[in-house]
Amino acid sequence: MNDSDKKEFSEAMTAAGEIYNKVISNGLLKLYFSSLKPLGIDDVLKGIECHLTDPEQGAFFPKPADIVRNATSGALDVKDKAELGWAQIIGEMSRIGSYGNLDIDDRQAMATVRALGGWKELCTLTYEQLDWKKKEFFNIYETYESTPLDLLPSKLPGLVELQNHKAEEAEKSEGGMKLIAEALKKQINKMEVRDRVAIGQDD
């Protein structure tokens, strides 16, 4: 899609929002448009329409991945999938930044981000550096195409989760040290008691 498609895209998303009683904010529109930009407007409209009639997934407001899946029906090649995955990642950078977890449906894309150094590191790059990183992303993405989904990450932690994990590990470590100290103290007490008993017996 390009800028000339924004009006038609906005109307389609607003109509979908009315069906699901969901308010379509400007921020949400921008995020969806950015994520779906590699597709043509006709494909996007097809994806939305197909989602609406899906007996199972159609009960919920469509995510970008739902629209892509219905729009392409498996017709995308690896390059197109990588393009869409990268677009979603850039969209998440704008939406949550390095503090939130990267949690998108494209597990190959998340595995590629992990291979590139992780979500936190990717978010620190400048626009110029991201242009170069995009080329690496495309090259690595293809290697994960045939990898079973259960071997790929379901999310990548952001700064908040990483910091919480470190705090939990530190607390566990501190707790472990306390247990060791208490065990040593008990052992010393037992030894002292034994020594006192032995001295008493010698007397």
C-alpha cells in the first residue's frame, strides 16, 4: 500500500471496528498500516473480509497477522514474509519500544531478531543502522523458514521483563546464600555441642 490507499484503508478498518465495537484510534491505524504496507490495498481488503467470515478467528477483531494470512492464503514467498515481519517489528518499535516484550505472530521474525542480538539491542539502533540491519534480517529470516514453530521463540523480552528477571535471580541467589549460611551455622553449633560433651566426658 502507499499513501493514496490510506483513506480506503481507514474506511475499511473503521467499518471493521464498528462490527467489533472497537474504537479505531489514529495510533492503531498507523500501526496497522505500517505493518500491512507491503501488501496491496486489494489484498488487505480481502484479508479483512475473509477474517470477518472466519467461523473461529472471526469472533475477534483481526490482528495484522490475521489479515496477512487471509490475504495471501500461503501465496507469499520468503522475501515477502520477511518484508511483512520487518514491518511489524518496526511498528512494535514505535508502539512499545525496548521496554515492552516483542510478541508478534511471526515466530521466524522473532527468531531472526534474537539472532541479530535481541529486541533490546535492536531498539537502540539509529534509522541508518536499521537500514543495514534490515539486510541482515532478510538473509537470516530465510534460514528459519523451515524450522518447526515449537523451536522458535513465542516472544522476546524487553527491558522491563529482563530487569524483573535479574531481580528475581538476585533474590533467589540471596535466599540460597542465606540457606547455606544457616546450614553452616547449625553445623557449627552441632560441632560446638559435641566438643563440649566430649570435654565433659574427659573430665
